[in-house]
Amino acid sequence: MAADIVDQANSLASILNDTALNAQIRKHRFHLPSLSKCKDCDDDIPKARQALGGVTRCVECEGDVLQARRQKGLPSE
Ligand SMILES: [Zn+2]
């Protein structure tokens, strides 16, 4: 009986961990391809930055977006 409860708890913990991990992966979009040009200013995005995955803006524009979100009290995405 106690072992069943422990097994159920372990199973639930595993499901929760997988769900949280998948949410983080979706949130950070690292699995998506990057753009070669910034979607805001059309500047080239360096290959090293593109390699991060899911990159859509140059460093300067991404910084501007993050700063604007912080000023509005929004999370950084
Ligand atoms: Zn840009």
C-alpha cells in the first residue's frame, strides 16, 4: 500500500517535471530556427547568435524590447 503511494507520487513528479521542462523549451524557443535578418531593423544577425536557436532580433533590438517590457513590468517572455 505505501509502495503504491510512493510509486504514484514518483509518477506524478515525473509528469510534472516533464511538463515544466517542455514549457521552458517552448518558452525559450531554442528548438526553433533563427532568422538571418532582424525582424525589427533588418540588420544581419551574426551566425553565433543564430546558433542559439529561436533568435528573431539583433542584440540591440532584443535589448530594446526587453527594456520596454521591464519598464511596463512585464516578464522578459
Ligand atoms: Zn535589429
